[in-house]
Amino acid sequence: MQIKKEEVYKRILAVAEKMFIRYGYAKTSLKLIADKCYISKSNIYRYFSAKEEIYETLVGEARRSILEVADRMTAPDFIRKSLKMKVSEISNRLAYVVAEHRSGILVMLCGCRDDDREFITNRYIRIFTERSQVPDNDLNTLIAKIQIFALTDVIMSYEDPAELKEHILLLMQYHYVGINGLLAKENR
């Protein structure tokens, strides 16, 4: 019985996703992926030109979506919104993106190449620091890193979209209440 090409393609992606999350990008070889797929390494090249292409297939859309949320979260019109509106909007956007691209986000944050995680982290920190109302850049950097860490933990802990949304909402409430507390302290 011959296996259809689409089935092999999907199997390669599913196995690679698990391997990237479990072992990381650097420790996941094409040979390991091929062995877990029960195909030869040379057969992978019928579908992908390199490990990098598999990785990009898994994370490309997730990366783009997460960066759009980060850009929105720090946009000037968003910053001027009330706390309640900020929490609601960003929680809904994040919940949607995470539910839609959970596996790609996990690959990107947990098993990614260091340069990809560093790019996402540094870009978010830069945007957050530039647009934050908190005057201390070191504190802004810390807040952004904590938020990335907490979001990673939520994504890893919950698969159900409703649970993801609930916990993302709690994370965003915590985040914005904390920032507003810092701003109130500064204005005393």
C-alpha cells in the first residue's frame, strides 16, 4: 500500500514539531525526523529543502501573528485606551492567535533557534520600551521579559481555547494593573 504524498508531508511536519519542542532546533536533525517518520532522510528532501524550511513552515504564520499582536499592544491609540478596553482587546487578540497557532508558537518559543526567540524577544522589548508610559527602561525590559515568559507558560499549560483565553485574560489583567500601579506610584 502506497502512502499518499500529502500524508507524508503532514507526518514530517507533525514529527518535526514534536521534536523541535522536545529537543530544540539544534538537537533535532533531519535523520531524527526521518527515523521517527519511518522514512529515509533522502525522502524528506522530496518535501523540504532543509530543516530550516520545515521550521519556517511550522512557525512562519505564528511569528507574523504574534508580532502583529505585539505591535498592536504598543500602538499609541491602544496605549490611550482604558485599562478595561486594553485588557479586553489584547486578551481576545492573543487568545485567538494562540488558539489558531498554538503549535507554531510553542515551536518558536520552546524549541526554536536561539536567533528566532531572541528576535521576537528583542523586538517586543524594543517596542514595549519605546511606547511604555513607565519612564524606567530597565523596568520596561523586565516587564516585557516577564510577560513573554508568562505567556509561554500559559501556552504550554493549556490546550483548550476557552482555558487559553481565560488565562491570557488573567495575565493581561495582571500586566496592566501592575503597570498602572507603577504609573500611579510615579505620579505621587
